[in-house]
Amino acid sequence: MRVLFVVSEAYPLVKTGGLGDVGGALPAALAGLGAEVRLLLPGYPEARARLAGAADEGSLGDLLGLGEARLLGGEMPGSGLRVWLVHFPPLYERPGGPYLDPAGREWADNHLRFALLARAGAHLAAAGGGFGFAPDVVHANDWQSGLLPAYLKLGGRTRPGSVFTVHNMQFPGLFAAEVLGAIGLPPESFAIDGVEFYGRISFLKAGLAYADRLTTVSPTYAEEIQRPAGGGGLAGLVAKRAGVLTGLVNGVDYRIWDPAKDRLIARRYGPRRLALKAENKRALQREMGLAPEPATPLVGLVSRLTEQKGVDLMLAALPRLLGLGCQLATLGSGEARFETELAAAAAAHPGRVAVHTAYDEALAHRIQAGADICLVPSRFEPCGLVQMYALRYGTVPVVHRTGGLADTVVEVGENGKGTGFLFETPTVEALVGAVARALACYRQARRWPSIQRRGMRQDFGWGRTAHKYMEIYRQLA
Ligand code: ADP
Ligand code: GLC
């Protein structure tokens, strides 16, 4: 099975969130099952710098009338997976992130940056485009590669089959109707059953409309996006295509996220050496300037700071959370208003609230290792990886029952089974109630470790999910 996996981020080459974790880990898991995988990404400078043994493999031609792009080949550090980068400096060679410029604004030419990625994918899909790898299946992800299935279908190609995975419906990839020609789509595709979305072009809709098979990252989210509350204006299209849609929960790459092997944390531990977790708590309190109190429950929050993640909810709940006797350690970056409010909360509660507003991969590990509770108050969450990481680190998740959170955390409840605490509505009241339930268990010296250990022994590895993707590929090939 030859799979061309096209994605806009893949750890450790480039990552802004969970998509990067999946882009790095899922292809490696597929390769582990015997698939021959090529990963295709834009040639961002940091990705080129981190790619092992990067070498020019030849010309992709002039795919969008902007000039010749080249294909760089190399290996993923760590997994050794074969990676291709689309090398086109006029679009990719600049400081800033994959989607945003250094000032935090979307790149004005994002339609070209990601049309070129998808176009290169379509070129390689056509019998390998002269690069000796003819894929049986192409797998595109989110709006950034949503045009790929459209290029294949509108180009009259039925082979290779295409899979399109939705990681987040909130990003429709909208661009002005006028760019249709520039991104190489025919006029007839600008229609209700094509890429048109309220007078504009949606790259996400392109993927949803033209891919042979659709997947999303949890069964509950697969249901949610068929209704307007979860799928927005595209819910109707998703519902219409429900017959080819599958919800598959993401996995955890335990080579990277396992306290028994993690070199980024103060002290390694596992379910049988759980007492050592306390050293990580002590180190985290010291590092983040929290009062050095071993018995005080420490709540961690690692998140993009956006409306989706319910950061405002957490901020509104903060006085009551502190009233329950918690400390709070947050790591996040994103919308300026949330960064400002978090910084103000930290200033108002020295020693009790610690805030680091940055993107810091290593600190994310240390918070997972050092906190007692991992709070995920997301309004919606397609899958969510942080709560699964928390489970492995013996950090008990408190989450809103939505999307993948609902599929991966089981309420502890009265009978003492379960792995975490869920709240049913995204309100301050419900959030505080769930944290209070968690704290009631935290204070029971024998009960808490048994909850932690049950979480640590859950298996959210990629194995099961990768098998299911392979099954979908086989049906297509
Ligand atoms: P999403 O993809 O919606 O952001 P996920 O829970 O799927 O949510 O994945 C988030 C990933 O990004 C995790 O690997 C998490 O550790 C990481 N992350 C989020 N914010 C930060 C940050 N400020 N610094 C470091 N890592 C972060
Ligand atoms: C998106 C979602 C998140 C999911 C990740 C990887 O960023 O917001 O819930 O875990 O993609 O699929």
C-alpha cells in the first residue's frame, strides 16, 4: 500500500498544535503496519532545516504559473519516515509561522501557499509525477490540503483514491472568489456542489465535496459536524456524505509522550513509581514561581488561546477555583486578549497562578508531568490530544463532555471507576463543579492514585486507529 500523506504540519519538522502531532505520528504508525508512506509538506525554512539528509530530487514544474517548484527529499528525524518538501522560496522562504506572519496576521497569499501544496500532491499522485512513487491512495488533511481531492476529481482522475480528514471544522479556509483562476480551478467548480461557499471559495469544502472518503478525529465529532452547531454552514454537506464519513480517535505517540521515557521532565516515573511524580510537581512549582506546597492541588492548562478552548470560561471560573484551594499553571499562546487577561490573573495572584504565554514544547511536557489535574474546558474539541497525554502522565483530566474529550475520558463517578471528570455544559458553574468533584477524590489518599494509575494504563497508542485507516485505504485501492 503506497500512501501519499499531505499535511501542513508534522512534528518535529513544524508544529502549531495537534495537527502537527498527528502529521508526525500517524504516517509513522502506517509505515509500522507495512504501508509505504511519503509525507508531503510545504518547504518552510524550519522544516528544511530540520529534515535529515535533505536533497533536491528534481523539478515539479510550474504548477500555478508562478515559477518552477522543486521537490526536496529527506527523512523525518526520529522516525526515519520519507518526507518530501515542496521547495518554492517565493511562497515559503520567510520568517513567521505556517499560517501567520510574525505579527500574527494571516499570510495574504495563504491561498497560493496551500494551493501549491495541494497541486504538488496532485502532480505526485499522477503515477508519481516522475519521482518513482505511484501512490494507491492520497490522504489530505484540513483546509490546507483540501484542494487536493478537488484537483484530482476536476482533472477527471478516479485513481488514486482520496481520503480527506477533518481535524477542525472551525477553519473553512475561505478566500475571495477572484482567486479561482490563480489556484487553477475551473469556473464550473465555483458552484454550490463545488468549492463555492456564500460567495467565496472554501478549501475545506473542496476536500469535503470531492474526496472519496471522509474521516474526522473522533466518533462523537463525526456526529457533531453533521449538525449546524458543530458543522456550521457545511453541516448539510457533511450530513449528505455521512455514508463515506468515519470518526477515528487520534492516537498518542508514546515514544514522545511517556513519563517513563521523557527526557524533558525533572524525574521519570510510571504507574509503579508514581510517587516520583511529586518531584516533577516540586520542580514545576519552582520553575513557574508557584508556592512550594506539595499538598496543594495543581491544575495545569496547556492550550492554544482561542475561543474554542474555553480559556475565557476558565478565567471567569478562576476566583472560585482558587477558592477551592488550587494552584494553576497555564501555558498557551494565541489571541492577544486572552494573553493579556491571563497575565493580569497571574499578577493578581502571585504564587497561586502561573502563566507562560509562549509556545514551549518542553514546558508542555513538564506541566503534564508536574500537574495533578489537566483542565480542558473546550467549547468543542474534535479530538484533543492533551487529555490523552495527561492520562499517561497520571494527571487526571477534567474536561467538557464534547467531541473527542467525550470519547477518551470516562467519568470517575460514585463507583470509583473511570479516568477523569466531565462537565456537561460549558459554564462556569459546571466547570467548577467538576473540579470540586476531582478535588474531593484528590483528598482521599488511597483513591486518587488508583484513578491516576487507571489513566496511565489506558492504551491510546496509534495501533488500533492506524489499522482502521489502512482498512479505508484498502477499500479505496
Ligand atoms: P489543538 O490541536 O486544537 O491545539 P490538541 O489537544 O489536539 O489541540 O493538541 C495540542 C497540541 O499542542 C499538544 O501537543 C499540546 O501539548 C500542544 N500545545 C498547545 N499549546 C502549546 C504551547 N503554548 N506550547 C507548547 N505546546 C502547546
Ligand atoms: C485540531 C483539533 C484537535 C485535534 C487536532 C488533531 O487541532 O482542534 O481537537 O486533536 O486537530 O487532530
